Amino acid sequence: MSGNPMITLALSKGRIFDDTVPLLEAAGIPVDPSELESRKLILPTGDPLLRLVIVRASDVPTYVQYGAADIGVAGKDVLLEHGGEGLYQPIDLNIARCRLSVAAPSGFDYAQAVRRGARLRIATKYVESARRHFAAKGVHVDLIKLYGSMELAPLVGLADAIVDLVSTGSTLRANDLVEVEKIMPISARLIVNQASLKTKAARLQPLLAAIAAAVRKD
Ligand code: ATP
Ligand code: MG
């Protein structure tokens, strides 16, 4: 293919979209956020050769992996669960920052349970990351996969503790949960389809450079 191919960027609604729009604008690519209200799933940008596709956060790596999107914005949490096949992960965008943590009801002595070698029931959406974390600590766990509202699980006896994303901690506090262990910091990454990186290099390289230059360092 010659010259000027269209580039497709996959991202999710909500905080990823809200944090990516200013980054694209800083990179010289205006996006009209009201386009989202149209409920269209393919949105134009101020650059006629860059379009956005709106997908579920956990589907972003899949679109990029198969080349349906050339690039995508996905949280490190999502990438750790997905695995990295077919993806090139060049830029930490330093947006949608939070951390992956273990949280437990305030009345549950997590540290003591770990010292005793108790087997823990852990509810989480992040089973791969949780499995790795507890294996590295030598803690035996039964992992219960959930798709949302992890905070509820310990309150109704489904689990002893949860592994979830935490930013301010207000959701935990509202449910009488305490962050008992930080697993890792999380931020969104720009991922790139490996084939696109070769076939659309002339167009992608400057775009990636502009986005990298717009990343806030702090
Ligand atoms: P869905 O709402 O479609 O089930 P989701 O809950 O993963 O998917 P979001 O809540 O928008 O969608 O989260 C998208 C990404 O934003 C997450 O993968 C994570 O990287 C990041 N994120 C999630 N929670 C927070 C938070 N509290 N603070 C900052 N970033 C967060
Ligand atoms: Mg959510």
C-alpha cells in the first residue's frame, strides 16, 4: 500500500477516552468529545487519516492483535490479563493511573492469615495477575472470577479478599474494605499491531512520536 493509509485507534469509553483526548490534542490531533454522544462506534478525528473505534476496555488488545485496529489504548491491567501476542507495547501514556491491590474487610487480618499459611478465597476480574502475585508470595489461593463490583464479594461471604484497581480508595472505604497490599502501579499503554508497524511505518512512526512527545512526565 502506498502513501497515506488510514490509521485506526481502538479505545474504550470512560476514563481511557477522557484521558486520551487531551493527549491526542497535545499531539496536534483534535477530537470532538461530543462525537461520543452520537453512539457511533467509529469516530472521526481532526486528522482525516486517523479514526477512533470505541470498544470494551478488555477488547482493545484483541482488536489490535488481529489488526482491526492499528493501535490502541489499554490499561496495563488489561494487557496483563490478555497476554502480549501480536502486540508491540511502546509507550506508557501515564494516564488512567491507579494501582492493582489486595483489599479485605476491615475486620479480616490479612497479614496474619498469610503468616498462618491459610488458604485464601480471592474474588477478582484480574485472575492472571492475582495468580502470579500470590504464587510469587507462596500464598495458596482459590481464585473466583468476577466481571465487576468485586467490592461486594467479601461483604456477602463469597471471598476473604479481592484483587482490584484502586485510585482514591473511596469505593473501598464506602464498603468498609481496607487496601492491605499494593501489587503494582497501573497506567494506560499505547499498543501497536506488529504488522501495521511495518506496513504503515511512514504514517505510524510520526504519529507515535507525536503521541510520545505529548505524554506528561511526572
Ligand atoms: P467495563 O466498564 O466495560 O466493564 P472497565 O470497568 O474495565 O470495563 P473502565 O472502568 O473504564 O472500564 O476502566 C478502563 C481502564 O481504566 C482500566 O482497564 C484501568 O486501566 C483504568 N482504570 C480503572 N479504574 C481506574 C481508577 N479507579 N483510576 C484510574 N484508572 C482506572
Ligand atoms: Mg469499570
